[in-house]
Amino acid sequence: MPFSPANLTALVQGNNFTLWHYRTADSRSTVGSAGYFGSVAGSLKPGDLMMLQTADAVALLPIRIGAQLGTGVTLDGAVGPLNTVRSVAQSFGLSQVAAAVVRTIILAPFAAGIVAGTSIPVSATVTGPVSAVVFTLRDGTGAVVPPARTIPVSNGAAATTFPAPPVGTGYRIHVEDVADPRVATFSRSFNVGPDLKLILVEADGKLLTESGNVLKQ
């Protein structure tokens, strides 16, 4: 169908600008062809907008020089759906092999009461890949009482001896893996008492010293 002036309406006018409305049974491609609005080219100015309703679309289009319509924005269109065919073939694989490694250190028990001036034998049973351990003696505040002992592990065990510390309470033995200090353990606390140099025995109603002399009163 040719252009119909009766279907062209100015909706808004002002400041040298006009918003037009045009309805037709033609297709949008027909309306957009060169010369379609030739008969009203004098009224359609560059920069005006046209609300266009055609048989196959509703669009808002700018007017260019010579009453030619610009691309504009399609608000609705009776067009077929967009079909996209895409094929992707991709493979991705990830494998991980993990094995648990158990490392433990267990201190052997020892006497709860230690006499000053003696020695403290300590030993530990070690499981897992631990090549050496560090034994330390700690006081009641957790401070290390020198010396520390670094002992290699042999056949799953390690042992050493500490000189008894000064008389006190709350001492503990600590042992840890040289390579990983997180693998460690503490002994229970123990006390260090004074050296008992006098041992009394009773014979025939008399108290004797360690050397056998009668204790006089």
C-alpha cells in the first residue's frame, strides 16, 4: 500500500521537535524504503521521532535527512525466533591419589617423684616417617630447662636422660618431631624433691643411720 497521510499524526510538538505516529498495514521494510514519506518530506524534520506501527513491527525510529527513517529501536516484532546451533565437545579429567600418613609420638611413663641430684630417663615410641625428635624438660611455667636433646629415631623409638632439675613442682617432659613441631606430646607433670641423705632403720629398738651407727638422741 502507498503512504496514507491520514494515518500520520503529530503526537507531541515543541522546541522545534515533533513526535510522530504512523499506523499502516504495510510491512516495516516497505515503510523504510526510500521515498515512502516523500509526499510529507517537508513536515518530517531530521531529529524528529516516529512511533511506527506496521503489519509486522512496532518501532521507535529517528527521522533523517530526506524523510528517511533511521534504524531506531524495535519495541515489538512479529519475527521468527532466533535459532542458534552450537556444538561443543570438550573433555576434562582430574585424578588425585592421596594416602594418609600417620605420625605419632608416645612418651613412656616414668616416676612421678624425682629426687634432686639424680637423672630422669625418658623414652618415646614413634610411629610414621619421623627421623628425629627433640626432648625438652619444661618447668611449671612451660619454660625450657636446658639442655634440649635431639635424638634420632631408631626402630621406632628414641630415648635420652635429663639431669634432675632443682626442687620444685609442675615439671613436664615435652617431645616433638624435628621436621614438624606440630607432631608433639607432653608428659604428665611430676615433682622434684630434696635428696634424702639420711636413711633410718630400726634394730633392737634402736634407730641406725645408713652407715649402721646408732642415732643418738
